[in-house]
Amino acid sequence: PALLIDLNALERNISKMAQYFKGKKAKLRPHAKTHKTPIIAQKQIDAGAAGITCAKLGEAEVMVAEGISDVLIANQVVGSQKIERLVRLVKHGDVMVAVDDLANAREISEAASRRGTKVDALIEVDVGMARCGVDPGKPTLALAQSLLKLPGLRLRGLMGYEGHTVFMEPFEKRREEATKAMRLLTETKDLLEDSEVGVEVVSAGGTGTYNITGEYPGVTEVQAGSYVLLDSKYKTIVPEFDCALTVLATVIS
């Protein structure tokens, strides 16, 4: 069996999403977990994307090695070995990482300080998916205030993923629930700013909510990624994009 990419469909998907974000206050930072391929990521950037999102450190290392320097690792990097790799990586690109735990943040800060650098971080806020992240509101503020005291960490903003809403039908329900999630995220942003904690980045969004989150006031970037290749499930949610990935195989019986 072989995976095949329909290049025409791929290019249409990249162009369509790029066109949507032209003129929007939020920028597109596509998630590369779907394709994990630097040449496709570069096509997305050439079409207007502000940078790339990765699911893990190893993906980010590959992207930076291929010259894609603006990368968000939208998960936590834990353990001394991976933290050392993260600290080395930030010297070669504009890399941000998600944090949601003070002990982990301290370990990152200490490793960065030993190497004379700083690691950019976004606090992940749990906006309803109940997977990772700090509770919105005061718990996030408390963590932010602690992070500001760490010499090897630079707090850039917040991140929240409304992944529990991306497949909701009909669209009105999806919009209602995604809006609730973004309200939690942006109200937390307002709380931090009222407490004199700067919030430069508010990162969120997925393919199923790109046209909801992408227009929500206060969101600065959207991490939609599946759109580039799509799949049969997402095709029912965002029919404006095409399935660009197929499997070629031989039926033997």
C-alpha cells in the first residue's frame, strides 16, 4: 500500500484557508501533525501562514532543521532529556512551547539559564476539553505571575484548544460551544492584562472551528491543520475543503 497526495487538491486546500485569513486579525499557524512534512509546511507559509504548530518536540526539530523557524509546540515538553533538546532548539529558531505546570516550567527555566538563553512559553488553558491545561481565570493568573519570576522563561501568552467542539453538528451548536470556549480563554487574557501581565499571543482553533475561532475577538492565531489533507469525517464538517490523501492498494481476493 502507498499513501498518495493529490497535489491539486492539496494546493486548493492551502489556498482556500490562506484566502480566508487574509484581512483577519487572527493569523493562521497550521498544525503540522497531519502531514509532518517540511515541504508542505513551507507551502503553507508561502501562502501566508505566520508559522507552524507541532504536536511534539521531535516534529519541531525536523521543521527547524529544514529552515522553518517559527514553531509552536502545542504540548508540554517534560523530562530532563527532552528539555535539554528544547533549550538547544530555541537557539536555532523562534520556538514557543506550551506549559501548564510550575515544576515543569522551573525545570525549563533552569535548563535555559544554564545555557544562557530563554524559552518562550504559552500557558495552556483548559477551555473545556479536559485534556491538558490550567483552569481558566485565577488559576491561570497565579501560574502566569509565577512564570514571570523565572529567569529562563519568557511568557508570551495563552493557548486553548476547543477540540471537544470541532465535530459538533449542526454548525450552530458548534459555533455556540466553540464561542463558550473562546470566551473562557479571552476572559482569562483580560484578567491577566488587568493584572499587568502582558499577553501577546492567544492561540487556539482547529479545522472544524477555523471560521468561528478565526473571527473571535482577542484570538491572535488559529492552529487549524487537518484541512490540508482532510479526511472523510472532516469532509462532513468543512465540505469546502477536499480530501487530498488516499491509499493505493491491490485487492487480492
